[in-house]
Amino acid sequence: MPARPHRRELLLSFLGPAALAGLGGCDRRDVPLPPGTLVGTSVDLGHRLRDRRCPIIPTSQAWESCDTLIVGGGVAGFAAAWRLARAGVTDFQLWELESELGGTSRSGQSPTGGYPWGAHYIPAPMPENRLLVTLLTEMGIVEGHTTDGVPVIGEQFLCRDPQERVFFRGRWYEGLYLHIGASPEDIAQLTRFQHAVSSWANWRDGRGRRAFTIPMAVGSDDPTVTALDRLSMSDWLAQRQFTSPRLLWLVDYACRDDYGLRTEQTSAWAGLFYFASRLPNGSAEAEPLITWPEGNARLVHHLAKKVGSERVHTGWAVTDIHPVRTHGQEHLAVTALSQDGQRVRGVRARRVLFAAPQFLARYLIRPFREQPPAYLSSFAYGSWMVANLHLQDRPRGRGFPLAWDNVLYESPSLGYVVNTHQLGADHGPAVFTYYYPLTDADPRSARSRLLGTDRDSWADVILTDLAMAHPNIRAHTHQLDVMRWGHAMIRPTPGFIWGGDRPRAQQPFMGIHFAGADLSGLPLFEEALYHGVRAAEEVLQESGKLLNSWL
């Protein structure tokens, strides 16, 4: 029958042989898929803008003026707007293509509460993470400081136990490292790896800076540290004779979790950053995680509230940023198209704060279209699929009970998080947020596979994957929505972090200031927060309004 080999080919492509083994002799074609929608970003409009298929010429009445225009309503854009507003600046606007704010930190809402569409936690900050401490203090999340300056986070905001579990061969086990069946050599290699990470966490350069910090800008650029960027994480492991399959799985999971990459694709600097940046001085335990049912959207909503809705304009896609000189005055002429493609507008701004990913700069900034800077080609972005499964009840599972983070050891996915976990609701309806990074070596191939797979096909992949741990998952799922992130996050491949292109991309250009987590090479909330504030302070410095830096 023609549908059967097609489905098996689909599942083999995304889940591997383990999924086919789980199907046995039945392909479940008789079980209907739950209804749902394809939520994705505005891909079609974005491609029209990329291909310059929609010339935009606003009428004279469609032009307005402002001092600073922020392009992009993700974390970096709102961080910049927050910094400007806190400095007393009022003459600015923020334009965002999507109708929902937050970028990959956006969220949804259900009867059981909020749920994430992307980023869903942050580690509790250490003292050097001044920006995040400032934000969390403003939100009432930091309740004080220890005698050595460590922020004290309100217990209600810390991820509650049980935090994580892993599914392996029919049973759930506590934690992410698979201790069950581990050999003495496995445990010895895990201990040796932990000692290596602790050594890096305790390392200091001649100026007293840590090797790995959040944000990375306050860490060390000593050659001893930056040399790690020339290796892949898999090469670093091999050089130190780490061969334990369980350890290699754990490190590979970490790279997929934070970067959407495998160990062989990830810079060793970035791989070690994942572990060492979260370890306090002299501690063997990482900082606890802060999370909410809706994930990092809680942080974005706070920033947006502080900025004020009157300055935020959603549903507008910037099409052109043109540095011009009129009557002896330099300004930037910015045009935009409405999301429905029916309206155009323009703004003349003294400065533009470009808080969109760098890959868009070559399409939106007119001089870059005519002569793209060479450094832009080094910025590569990974694709992710995120789905939200709305459940009537929790599915059955053997072994360790349901946790916040639930990982399948033998799956290329990252498993799922549970939106009701922080609420203490351990029974009844819930939303499971499922994450799948496309780790293809070629990012373009990954995007093609992502966008070429429709909602029903993704739903089949997801439910088949989860059925390994929850055989009755389809019966409990009454809605399944899918988000496709074609350029979800920057890829910290070997040589990118310390190769020199990142600082070049941060330099202002003809009144345009750049922000975004991709300028760090690390797809983290804290990096977007840092670069948004950094770019805003460049604007404040130029206008003589920067009294005290937050950085």
C-alpha cells in the first residue's frame, strides 16, 4: 500500500531505526491524528522580503519620524527598549514582524496555564551576571544576597523536584546520566569528566576572570581558553580518551539541548561552556534553574510592560534600512510592510537598533545588499521543531515519576517539558512541550526538511517517538500544534566563537547599532539581554545620556 512505505520513510528519516522497531507489524494508520495547527513564523512573507519580490514605496503621508527605531521584538529588542526607557528616553519605537512578541521566547495559553514555544528556563545568575540580576530584582525574583554577593532566588521560581528523568529500554530513571547498568569504567570516566569541568570552572586568567561566564563578555579571552574554539567537542573528548557511551551521550545531549548540534559539530569552547559556566566557585553542583509554565516569555512580558504598549508595533516587517542625507542631515529611512501585505509605512530615524539576526542584515540594510560584509557568511543558524501536545490526562509510564524535563535516551529528540510542573499539578490535564533539533551538517538542508514536513507528518513523528515511553499517548492527546523555527538559533561551530567575525558584526554602521544573541555565538537569553543593553548604551553614549553603564 503506497501510504505505508512513505510513513516508514518519514519515521526513519526523523527517528531512526528504533522507531521502526517500535512499530512492529502495525503502522497505526487506523488511529486518527489529533487535530492541531501549524503555528510557525511568517515564513512566506520573510522569503518574499529576502527575494525582494515586494517593492515598498510609502506615500508621503505614510512617513513619520522618531529618534531611535528598534527592529525586532525578541529578547534583544526588548532589552534595548527596556534600557532606553529606564534612561528616560521616550522617543523610540519597536517594530516586530510577528503578531506575538518574544521571538523564540514566545508562549501560548491553555486552560492549564501558559506553555512555551521555545526557550523555557534560565540558570540562577551568579554575581557577575549583573544585567540578569538587575532584571530579576526588578521582577521581585531576587530576594536578597548572601554575604559573598550571590543572589538569593525565591524558592517558588526554582524548578521543583523531580527536575529531570530519562527513558531507557522501557523504563524511566531519575536524572540525565544513565546510572543503571553503568560499569566501573563508565563511572570512572564520568568522575574524570566532572573533574575536568570543575577545573575549568575554577580557572582564572591573569585579570581574575573566569574561563566561562554568563554572559560570555565578562569572561576571559586568554589564549588558553580561546584555543578550545579551534577543536570540536568530540575531538576534545577523544583527545582525553573519553569513550564511555553513557558519557558521550550526556555531552551530545547537552550540545543538542543548548545549540541544536552534535558534539562533532560543536566548538569545544561552547561544549565546555554548557557545563562550566553554570558551576559556582569550588562547587560540584550547577546553579539551579529558574522556570515558569510559559517559559522565558515571563521575562519578555515583564520587559514589554516596562517599555509600554504605545511604543511597540507588531505585524510590521521591515523591508529596507537606507542611510541617507537630506538637507545636510544624516538619518535612516526605514520602510515596512504589514503582515497581511496590504499596507506600507516609513520612518525617518536618527538611529536604528538592529535587534534581528545577522542573516537578515544582508537583506534589510541597503548597503549590505549591494556589498555584503564578508563576516556575514560565518553566521549559520539551526532549525528546530517545537510542538505542544494538549493532554486530557497524563499518559502512563513505568519507573521514575513524571518530571519537569523528560528525555528519551534512544531518540534524536530532546523529549518534553510539562507546563503544570511548577504549579504542583501532577495529575489531570497538561501541556507537554516537545523539542526536536534538526542537526543536519548543512543548515539549508535542515531548513528544507523542516519546512517540507507538514503538520500531520510532524504529529505522526512526535506521537510515534513518545509512544516508546507512553504507548497510550495518542488516546490522551486532544490537540497537537506545531511550530517550525527555520532560523531558531546561532550554531557555535568550531572557529566561530573566537574567529573574529563576531566583534566585527557588533560594530555600528552608519547610525545602525547591532544587537542579538548571535553576536555572542551562544543562543541564550542572557546573551540577547546583554547585547540589547549594550547596543542601547551605544545609543545613549552618542546622545550624551549614558550616566552609568549596566554592563
